[in-house]
Amino acid sequence: MKDSLAAPASRSPGAALKSRAAHRWKGWRRDKLLYLMILPGFLYFVAFKYLPMGGLIIAFKDYQPFLGLGGSPWVGLKHFERLFAEPTFLMLLRNTIVLFLMDVLLVFPLPILFALLLNEARARRFRNAVQTLLYLPHFMSWVIIVSICYVFLSVDGGVVNEALASVGLPRIDFLTSPEWLRFMYIGQIIWKELGWSTIIFIAAISAVDPQLYEAADMDGASRLRKMWHVTLPAIRPVIITLLILKIGHTLDLGFEHMYLLLNSINREVAEIFDTYIYTAGLKNGQLSYSTTIGLFKGLVGLALVMLANRLAKKMGEDGVY
Amino acid sequence: METKRMKQAGLTLLGCALLLSACSGNGAGGQAEGKGSAGANAGAAGTGGAAEPAEPVSITWLNVLHTASPPTGTVVKKIEEATNTKLSFSWIPDASKEERINTSLASGSLADIVTLTILDNSSVRSALKSGMFWEVGPYLDEFPNLKGISADTRKSASIEGKLYGVPLQKALARNGVIIRKDWLDKLGLPLPKTTDELLQAAKAFTEQDPDGNGMDDTTGFTDRSDLVYGAFKTLGSYFGTPNVWKVENGKATPEFETEGYLNTMNYMKQLYDGGYINQDFAVTAKTDQQQKLAQGKAGIYVGALFDSKNLLNMAKGVQDGMELAMVNDITAPGQPRALWSANNGIGGLLAFPRSEVKDEAELKRVLKFVDDLMSEDIYALTTYGIEGVHYSVDADKAATITNQDLWQQEVQPLAGSRPKDYDYAIHDADKLKQEADRLIAENADYAVLNPFYSLESQTWSTQGSELQKIITDATYKFILGKIDEAQFKAEVEKWRKSGGQSIIEEYEAAYKQAGH
């Protein structure tokens, strides 16, 4: 693009600029309706995503509500220093990363596997029924899901513990054991989101060119072979895109779910950035400090997305941008 | 009907204004928006001054709601008539009060009256100290009911000697033990008077099938995940634990470094290990805790004594044979009778922001309203409702709720807004409630106060509740047997290192400065 514009050496640089501007203006005029259609979305992003970012400056101030944004004193990196110096920081980072890794390793592959299985199911009706049943839990709120688990897993008369006791096994205090917290957390995510995340992969699989399967059939490929050599490579870009997006949310595990599971006994493994921001920031009124944590979270997320995107491009995929 | 619609429209508008102010993001913008509705009130109150204006005065109130839904209908209207006001409430659910109050303070979306129940919260404290609210100390004596607020109460509710609102007066110490009398009788046990007897009763309730159904399905205690308002702190008082702080010769000791605290933890551990307490108490919510008693799964409840009436009501139709007894004088061996006082009897402040209540005349009008709220008539309205509709009353001024459902809907939500909730002529006809009131009044003589309640520690107000988590977590872990005494002490040491030491020093300095 640049080369082609600069190519006619006879023109002076000024003329080239001028013609480029004219060209652009012409483009604007020609596509004015399209631009008009973008406008609402553009305004939305400016108003709700970019303007509020201005508030991030309170991470560098000692924000006092009644002094206002302008009146609060600047404190430089004080809050960042506090964040990195506090012993809770390492705990938060560790808990968040462990949960994220479990999320990527245990939760992420499941919908892919499941979509592949469903795709192999012959009876259309069966397939649809299973799919619908599986994505129903997605529409339940975390409060409901955690409450159901609470009722099931309670030591005092919970079904699971009653069953364990009836066959002579010791009762397990799932709710107040740090050891069980992570599995409970991951298990609940799987139960709630498995069906829903499957949808995208099923859509991707159904877009695979049938001719590829036919060709594989001609070569005498078995079902497993077709899955491995046709389906999976075909949906690879989708998998990678979703993985990159997921990595962007590394430190963003979701406040509500964990807050409901958190208690005094499992805090050492359950406290994550999101819950800490709520208790330290909103409940305790340390607005600047919690903004600092939020900013840190966002920056780490951004860095990870860029890294993952670069890796994806290195591996010959498209990436997300 | 018409007025109701008007009110709804008004509330919607107010909601929009709040929303707008919340969206505008910074303090200054928020304040301008918030004033929209209150500005009109300012005019009305201003012209009237302290004298009763003919027109009802509009008063907005950012209030805390302790029930599931706000009050509906008639009672609020009666209050408006009696006080010649037009009230509009913004309700904040009790469960989310910290974040809601903090965001309201931060965005300046306040009302003429703001109920502040968490005075040790750092942002509430700094808002009060910043002069965001009127200092009412000098005005109280101008009003007949407000005048009656004792000097002690005023002092406890003050911050650095200044009173930034009308204190909500609560009974000094209202906790005790509620126990199944019928179970005790069945097993031939006396009403427990010592911690040992209480333990024996809990053991018997667990092991000797007090409900006689032949199944091992009962426990002694039912407790919840709350070390303060649950059983722990009250049991702690029996073992001689100070209330948050102990101060001796100018030296401050936090409660969890005392012998009493350790004994209490060991006692709770004994209960837990023996199975004499619901094994999930560390994650049990208050309603579940109460249900356990009401459904006959447990026989001992430690909490506010006036809960007994409510517990018996909950048990109707489920455990009809239930008889409850209340005990307020349990002691541990060698310990004097004592009971901690929740916030030294201060339930919070009704504060009046300068941004909404513009001048002295307006302040006096709002204070007059609060003064009216404390009158016998309004107390009856906010406690029992409207005579003949919600309750009936006999010659002795003993009131009986006649329409429980309507009362729960229209009256109960207002109960938390009463500036004072005891010492009125009208009283509950319910024997259990009367007994509870009598025991609570008796408790006042043995109340243990927090010596530092009205003092200031910078570290405590900014990091206190974060630090407290270290202790709370360690206490639960000790009771559940996940850590031992040495590890508990190590956690306390961690508390000291992370800021506890500064808290102690700051309080000691403030204590000295206050003239001790």
C-alpha cells in the first residue's frame, strides 16, 4: 500500500500527501452510511470503555471521595509498592495462577472433546437433547449452583456425606477444607459451563468441508483417524482464538463464584485478586488501593494476550489481531 | 392510590438521579445530581425554620434494611402524618451496606438523613472527620427526646470529641444462652449456670436422644459463621475475655492475646470434637442456624436473647412441644459474671450531610423529625404498627401482634430505623419477649465495654478489618483442629508484624491523650 503510493517518483512528497488526503476524504464520503452505522458502537466504546479509564489515575493518588478526583493528593507509586510488599500479594498471585492453570488444563479441553463426541453421535435427536440438557446449567446463577453444592456437600446431613457414611467411609468436610476448594471450584465451572462452551466448537465442526471426510473415507481412515486428521486440524484456528481470549482473562477468574465459596478456613487457597479487591476496596473503602490491584490485573492480562498472540502467529495461526 | 403512584414516580426519579450521579463518575458531578431532589426539600424546610410549617417537609433518608424487602403501605404514611413530613427512603440491604455506603459517600449521592451503622469502617470514619456531616452535639439539648441521650452514649458515639449524628441507642448487652427447656427436663438436667454444665447439657443433647425419636439426629449447639454475634464472643465473656481490647496501666492487649480467648477456643474445640455443635458452623448462615433449633435438630442457641420469641414462632407447627429457657448468668470457674457490649450500645449514627441539609434551620427541622421518631407514639408505630390493624393492646400497654404477616411486611422493616429501641411504656405481651427484655436490662450491670471504641487509630481504620481476618481465620482453624496453639500464636505474631503493633501503639497514645 505504502509502496504503491510512493512509487511514482515524479510526484513531489507534498502532492503525494495531498492526493492521499483527498483519497481518504473520498473514501469517507463514499462510505458515509457505513461510518454512520459504526458510530453508535464507536460512541459506546468511548463512553463506557475509554472514558472510565480516566478514573485509573486514582491508582496514583490517595483518593478521598469528598476531596474529589482533582483534590486528592498525588502519591506516585505508593499503592503499587504496598501491593508488591504485602505478603497477601504472593498468595493472591499463587492462588490465581494455580486456578487459571487448572482452568486451562482441565476445563478448556473438555468442550472440545465433548464436541467431537457429540459430532460422532448418529442420532440427531439424541445429540440435540444432550446438548440442550448440558447447557441448561449455564443459565443458573452462581448463587444457585454454590447453594446446591452446599446442600449436597454439607457435613451435617449433606447427601454426599450421608452416602459416604452409609458405606462406612469417613465424612469429608468439603466446604471447610483448603484441599477440596480448588476441585470444588473447577468441578462447578465444568458443570455450569461445559455445555455452553461446546456450542462454538460444534458450530466450527459443522463448518468442516464434508469433502474432506469423503476423501478420508476413500483412503480408508477410521473414525478416530478422521477425528485426529480432519476435524481437529480444521477447528484449530477456533481453538487457538478461544485459548488466547481465555489467557487474557488469566487473572480475571470471576468474583461472584469464588466469593461464595470463600470462608475463613479455605482463604489461603481461595482468596484471589477479584475477591480481595472487593473486601479491601469496596467494603473497606480503600478505593485507590483496589484500583491499583485492578490496574495490575489488567496489565498482566494484556501482556499475556500479546504473548499468546505472538506465539500463535509463530505457530502459523492467525491470532486475534 | 394516587399518592402511591406519586410516590412511585418520585422514587423512580430519585433512582434515576442516583443512577446519573453514579454514572457521572466523579464526586463533584455526583453531588450536583444528587441535590436535584433534596434541593426542593431545602426550600420547604428553610422557609419553615424550626417552627412547624403548614406544608409537610420532604425528607430523604438513606436507610439500612434488615429484612428482605422494604416496608409497604400504611405505616410510613402514618409516620408522615404524625411528623408532618413527606418521606422518601432509599434502602440499602444490610448485607451490602459496606459497599453501598462507601460508594454513596464516594459519589456524593446522599440524602437528608444517612444511617451509618459501621462507624469503624475507614471511609465512613474519614468522611465523618472530614466535616462532610453536621456536628449535632450542640443542638441535641434543644429537643425533648434527644436531650435524654446520656452523656456516656454521646461520648461513646463521638469521634475525637465531636458527635456527627444522632446515635442509635441499643441495649448495652443483649446476648445470652437460649436452651430447650423441655429437653433439659426430659433428660433430668438442671438449667445450666456454668460453662461446664452447659457443656454437659450439649453433650446430653447430642448423645441421649432428647427428642426421643430413637435416632442420633440432634446436636447441642447450633452456631453460625460469626465469631462476634454468634456463640464465640458471648462464651468468651464467660471465660473473662475482654471486649476487643484490654487496657491495664496504659498498656493495651488485644483480646486474642488473653487467657480467656484461648480458653474459649479450647471450649469451642471441645464442642466441635465431641460433635456437640453443628459440624458446619464455620459456614452456616444465620437463618440456617435458627432453622436447626426451630426444627429440633439442636437445643442450644447463643445470641441475642430477644431471638427467643422469633425462634419459638419459627418452631410452630414443626416442634410444637418446644419450650425455651433463657440464661444470662453463666460463668466459667473462677470468673466473675460478664457480658460483652456490642459497640458499647451504639447501633450507629443518623448523620446529616452538609451537601443536602443546607443550613442550621434545615438541620433543626430534620432533628425535630428524629426527635419525633423517638416519641412513644412513633415508637409504637415502628415497633408494633397500627393499633387494630397490626396489633391489639390491653390496659397494661401490653401489645400483641394480631396480623403477623402484615406486620412482617409493613412494620418489621422499620424496626431498624428506630433511634432508640428500649425503655418505652408500651411493651410486648409475649412472656418470652418480656423475659428477654428483663434479662437484657439486667445484663447492662455486667456489660464489658470496648475501652477504645471512640478512640482513633489510623492503622485500625485503614487496615483493621484486613488484619482481623488473620485472627478470625486462625481462630476457626484452631477450633477445627487444623492448627495448634503454637501455630495460633504464630498467626498472632503475624498480625502484630503486619500492622497490629502500630494499632496497639496508636491506641495507647490515643488513650493517654484522652486523659487516662
